[in-house]
Amino acid sequence: MRVLKSSSPIPLAASTLALWLMGCGGAASTPPDVPVASPDDDLGQVSAMASEPTASQLADLVEQLSPSVVNITTIVTTASGPSPLDFFFNGKRGGTPTPRQRRGAGTGFVIDAAGYVVTNAHVVEDAETVLIRLYDDRQTQARVVGRDRKLDLALLKMDDAGPLRAVSLGDSTALRVGETVIAVGNPFGLGHTVTTGIVSAKARSIGAGPYDDFIQTDASINPGNSGGPLFNRRGEVIGINTAIRAGADGIGFAIPVDALKDVVGQLRDKGFVERGKLGIEYQAVSVELAQALSLDRPRGAMVADVIEGSPAAQAGLVSGDVILAIENRPIRRAEDLPRNVARHAPGSKIRIKFLRNGEEGETVAELARLEGSEGPPPGRHPSGNDDGGDQKAHLMGIKLEDDQGGVRVRGMKRPYKGLFVGDLVVSVNGKPTPNAKALEAAISAMKVGDVALFKVRRDDPRGGRHHRYVGVPLTE
């Protein structure tokens, strides 16, 4: 029985909890080019504690951690039905739908003092405005830099927030069941709230998808805690609070922080995540299969079939092989396989340890691109190439990319009300924009201070799409 709900008090378009693809288990070092604070950084960094804190030490630790946690409010404009008064004033039923603003709440945490904030993707899904309140009651607006709906993670950027204190990222693989954890969040929109508990279980599968790998905790998590940090007793983030089980007390789920480390570089640099593909069908190794294969215990993932021409086929894997490890990471259960493959980008070469006919072997596979990865499909290229196009779009601080039917917004240096990463610009000032050059031509006569009228198409994660007009000022 899957009775899960997100820990956001007002479910947005992704109120299905965005439980599509969660967590990439295993230890992972932070990408070297990603600015993530460490305990030694001179950024007013959170200090670490070496042992189990006493009550007084716990209070001191919470006092240090709280400034790194932010409250998030999102605003979405929806169209309500026609007013019933239309019948009396106009003599007919129907009329124009009335716009209505809907607010949602969640939590995030500062991952870098330059203004980067991590939260759940479902917290900011469909949000037209993202407002952040800091611990000292400062308020600012944030823009969505990138999102990974499969892991339910999003990266936000505050451009003018002032001094910030960043968190330290821990190692979720080193986390032990029974270890003390601290959750800080914004339950029910009440503001900063601290709860404590223990790690109840690791590598928990809750039917979210092929990358299921949750930390289960009894630290109280409620609607509004979504996207907030789960700290260990040393003050390091080891999880991102994401889900609760409806009707059950003391059961909450957090994405392991190592999954964030795997994708944060791509979210910052590209706005989306591409994953590698091996190209096999696999199954779990049962007790009976383990006996038949002369394995000491059920472990690994058995190759049921190999897709013709896939990286697995080119690497020499065959049906009946048992994959035991990827890049020296043991595959303890079949569910570990897709997580450990997908944490590598397309084009990566990975070492695969396998068992065949009772003998261990090793091979190397160069991964293909996993279908369904967010981002541009092969053949598309970013706009703003060396031909000089897209110059004024750069003045706007917008990163654009040619896409089918228009120009896709892939990043923004500053927030524009109503414009979001992922929007498809179909016209500017009434002129169609099938590509970036057309967009440049549409604003060529404009000057700094003018406002361009963008018509954008926004895809609904439930399958629909709608258009909106957005005023975008040309700034220096």
C-alpha cells in the first residue's frame, strides 16, 4: 500500500510528491568545480561536533545550523471558474475565468554562500514567484537555476541576499541506523522548527521509481518541511527531507545527500541532469538463484537480457551474467544497479565486475544517454554562438537554446517575474521566434530600459501545456 504524500502544505502541480526517481546511493565526492562550502571555508561556516551532543551542545549546534536554513514561499497563478454573478449581470452563464493566486510553502538550505539554495523540485514546481525568508527575517526573491524531477531536487539562486552561511555536506553512506539526526524546516508555514530523532532505516524503497534509496527517520517531518536539511550530530547535511507517510507517526523519508552531490554540478551549469545508460534488463538474485549460481548469498543484479548494440553489448555482457560492482561499488541488491549507473554521465567509461559461469570477470562500458533525461536531445545546440547572435538576450541575462517550436530558457542571471527556466519563448513583441537569431532580430531595435513582450509556452508535468505573456526588461 503506497500512501505517501509530500511534506509541502499546499501541493503544487507535482503534489504527487515527485516520487518518480529518488536518491542515488553510494558515497560520492563533491564535484571539484562546484562551489560547496566545507568546514574550513572562511564563510561563517557551520562548525562540526565530534561526538554525541549533550542537551546544551545540541542547543548550541542548532543555533549554529539555523541561519543556513531558509523558508520558501511560492506563488502560482491559476484560473478559477467564472463568477456566478455573470448570470445576473450578463444574463448568461459562463464568462472569463478569474485569475487566483495560490501559495505554497517549503524549506531549503544554503549550499554555497554565493546564494545557492537546495530544495525539493516539487516545492517550486509551476511557481511563478519564489520568495525566500532567511533566519534573520531578511526576504529576497530567488530564481530556479535547475531542477531534477527524477530525484526531486532543485537548485535556486538568490542574487542580492547579503551575507549567508552555508552548510557542510556529510557522507550519507557513512550514516548508521540509530544515529541521531536533526531536521530543521518550515512545517505548516510556521517558520523555523527543529525536531530530533534517529535514523530508522537506510536504503528504503517506497515505490518511487528505479532510483529509490531513502533514509527513514522518526524525526518529526510535516507538510512544509519539504526540501529542508536532515543534519547529523556533527552539523553536516546527510539528507533532504522529502516525504511522509500519510496516517503514520514517526515515519519520514529523506533523499541521501550523496544523491545531491551527484547532480548539483549539472544543475548549476546546465539547469538539468543527463544520466548514463548501460542497456540491459535485469532482475533480483533470489535465494534459489544464488544457490544455482554458487553465490555465497543473494547479491548483485542478474542480467536478464542485453539490448542489441547497447553499451552493455559492446562491453561483452551477456544474459545470465550477475553484475557484482560498478566502479568498485558493490551491488548488494538489484535496485542498486540503476542508481550506480545513472550517477555517471553519458560518455563515461565505467568498470563493471560480473560473475559468469562461477568465475568473476571485469569489463569497461562507455555509457549512452538515458532516454527521458531532462535537457536537450541530440542535435540541439545552445544559442549565442560565435556568429554574434543572442547579444541582447545576454544583456537580459538569459541563457537561451534553440528548441523545436521556439527558444528554450536554460538559465537566468536575474529573476524576471513570470519567466522560468524551461519556458519556451514562441514570440517576442508579436514576432515569432523559431530560433535564437529570430529572437535577437525581434529585440534588435530595442534599447536598455525597454520591456520586451515574451509569449512563452510552459509544459505541464501532467501532460498539458499553456501559454503566458511575460514582460522582460532590457537591462545593462
